[in-house]
Amino acid sequence: MPCDVLRVIGTTIDIVSFESLLYYHANQSPYAARTLMDQILVIDDQQDLREAVALVLRENGYEVLEAEDGETGVELAHSNQPSLILCDIEMPKLNGYQTFYELQRNVSTSGIPFIFLSARADQAEVREGMTLGADDYIPKPFAAEDLLRAVDTQLRKRKEAMRVAERKLDDLRANISLSLPHELRTPLHSILGFSDYLATQCAVLKASEIREMSLKILEAGTRLHRALENFLAYAQTEVLISDPRKVEAIRKEHVHGVHLLLKESADTKAQAYNREQDLRVEAVEATAAISEKNFRKVIEELIDNAFKFSDAGTPVSISLEQKGNHLFLFVSDQGRGMTKEQIEDVGAYMQFDRKVYEQKGFGLGLVLAKRITELYGGELIIKSSPGEGTTLVALIPAGS
């Protein structure tokens, strides 16, 4: 086809002189000057339209990949990892919605910005595309400037998201370097120190002293064991979540009598913190669509968090309700609380103000509970205000 194209209108092309096109890009277009070349994948079964769009993008400094159908587009996206995808809706083999769905299923392509292109301007179609999770929708006909503006907007958003992710990764590295040596070495030093003292001084130690040191060793060993178990549980959960077949199989698990498990775990945690008088528990009899092991882990981490970050003498309230097809587990305390930014940053190994507050653990508790509930199709909601306390709400699918 001729390369002097500026405007794509439905299934026709308005021709503008190629010289005018170059002049426009060189002197007016804010998208012309780029230091890094972003790669864009254009998926459209109509060759003339696909090539017209590709031309405009290339003349504005983008590298362009072209696919004539959805299947080819999915293959190119997986092998090239483009910066952005433009995709028509009405196509053979895989239509635009099916193409988007296939890309969302794969963790390597699910984060690529995706823009639908369509000659149909039906609002229901627009809503369907956006509901699926697409980033934008450009109805045909569209001018080159409209296309470039939409592309530039999504690429800017992606770069900002990457900057935020990098900041969080830096925070993660800092938290790991701070918490990991401390959390492993501290209990290990206690175990080694007390064990050595018992071995060398056992002949002169009183029975009460031996008992006290043995309990210290047990406490340190339990702390170390829990930290390692949480680390392994988090890694295993992440592996499971990335495998759709395993997720489908695991969501068939059920546990009965969750109200009894909840009461048992709450009592155990309260005793461990010597706060039996602070505990309040109300729970309906119910069955949950989750394994017993994972249900115990969720409730143990949420309850432990409430006791850990609140003072003795203040209440820790726990309730379990069933509403429709979900169980709602509420765990509330009147402790330190969290800021909005801290709630948004809840993630693996993230511990807030560790330099100010001495905390035990890797910071995996909340994120582990969050990921387990998500593994079973549930959700963890955090409601908190600094100085006023925290309420954790775990939504877990109910079993039959």
C-alpha cells in the first residue's frame, strides 16, 4: 500500500501528502522525539488499516510488530513482550476479547497495556472491553493525533507504574537486608548461647535454672521455625497462584467446623501473648471452601497481627459471619494502626517503622494471609487509622 497515510477512517484511508506528514511530525508532534524506542504490537486482520496504523507509529519513533489475527498476536506478544498492544475486536480465529483473555492468562503478558480498536461505537461493547480490564478503547474512525495521544498516555502510565514498582522493590531490598539477618540470627544466637551454657554448666545449675533456659531455647526455636515455615508457605502459595490448573484443583477443598478452628486458634494466640482477658470471639457454625491447613494459617496470621500490634489490656475482637456465598472473618484491635500509604504497600517482607518499633518476623504475616485468601478466590481488606487500630476483613468462599 502507499506510505502516505495520516488518517484511518473505518475501512477507508484518507490520503495526505507524505511530505506534509513528515513536516507535521518533525515540527509539531509532541510524540516525535524519543530517547528510547517502545515496541508496539498491532493486531488487525485488515491489512491496509494495520499498515496505516503501523506507519503512523513508526514515523513517531515507535518500533512496530504486526499480526494479522489474534493467534499470531498472542504468539508475538509472548515472544517479544511489547510495551503496548493495539487490537481490533472483529477478527477471525480469536477475536479481540478472546485475544485479550489469552494474554491475561499468562503472567508474562498480563501487565502489558492493551487498547481495543473497533469500527463499532456501541457503548455496550466499550463497557465490555473495559470491564475485561482493557486500558483504553479507540473507536474508528480516529485521527492519527488521537491514536498517538492514547498510546502516549498508556505508555506514560506504564512507565510510572514501573517506577512505583522499582521504589517498592528498593523498599523490599531494604526490609530484607534489615529483617532477614535479625530474624534468623537472634533466635539462633539464643539457641546456641543457652545450649552452650547448659552443656558446660549443667553440673552446677539448679533445676529451676535449667528449666528457664530450656524454655528460652524452645521459644527461640519456635520463633525460628515459624519464620522459616512462613517463608516456605509464601513461596509455595506464589507458585500455586501462577498455575491455573492447580488453582482450579485446590479450590475444590473444604473444611467443616471453621468456628471451632477459629476459637481454638484465637485461644492459643491469646495464651501465647498472655492476653486471655483481652480476647472476644463470636462465630457462626460454617463450612469454608479452603483447606484446613490454609484456613488455620490465615486466621493465625490475622490474630497474631492483632495481638502483636496492640497493647495488653486493650480488646482484640474476632467474629465470623456468613453472607451469601462468602464467610466474613473480622479481626479488630485498638493498636498502632496503619496509614493509607502503609496499607497500599502491604507486601512480602514489608515491616513499617521497624527502626522505631522492635518487631519479630519477616513481615510476611499479612501478605501471606492475603495471598492465601486470593488463592481460593477470596479477598483481604485492611481498614486502619494511625493511633486508632486496625480491622482486618478476610472474605473466604463458603463451602457446602
